[in-house]
Amino acid sequence: MRQEQLLNYIVQLEEKLSMMDKDLNEVKHAVVDLIEENITLQKQLEHYQNVHGEPHDTSYKDNTLQNLYDEGFHVCSTLFASPRNGEACIFCGEFIN
Ligand SMILES: [Zn+2]
């Protein structure tokens, strides 16, 4: 009886391992797809930058930094993302302007 239980347990473990192997393969394929997509996007970006040059519009960065500063955080390199505690920071100002 005990040997039969042990055998059943081993069969169950085999099934679980088989399922995990299947899941792992699916994740592996998903990662490979993402890597391929990333390479394609990098090539497209390089091509775009070769044709059009580096992006000149950096206003989105300024807005993001300004928003972060307005929310009460430093955007300067030394204290980046730490709370300003309501104090103005001249270094942050240089980054935003
Ligand atoms: Zn600062």
C-alpha cells in the first residue's frame, strides 16, 4: 500500500514537472519574441535617426521633470527623486530650464 502511494506520488510529480516544463517553454518563447521585437525596434529607431537625425523635440522631458518638481521632488542629479520638503532648489532649476 505504501509503495503504491509512493508510485502515485511520483506519477503526480512527473505530471507537475511536465506542466512546468511546458510553462517554462512558453515563457522562453515569449522572451525570445520580446528580444526579437526589441532588436527590430532598435533597428527601426537607428534607421529613423539616420534619416531624420536625433530628435530635437525634448519638451516631453522638460514637462516630465517639471511635473516631478511640482510634485515636490528633486530633479537635479545629486538628489534626484528625493523629496524637496517644500524647499526650492537652484540645481533643479538648471535642469528644468
Ligand atoms: Zn534639486
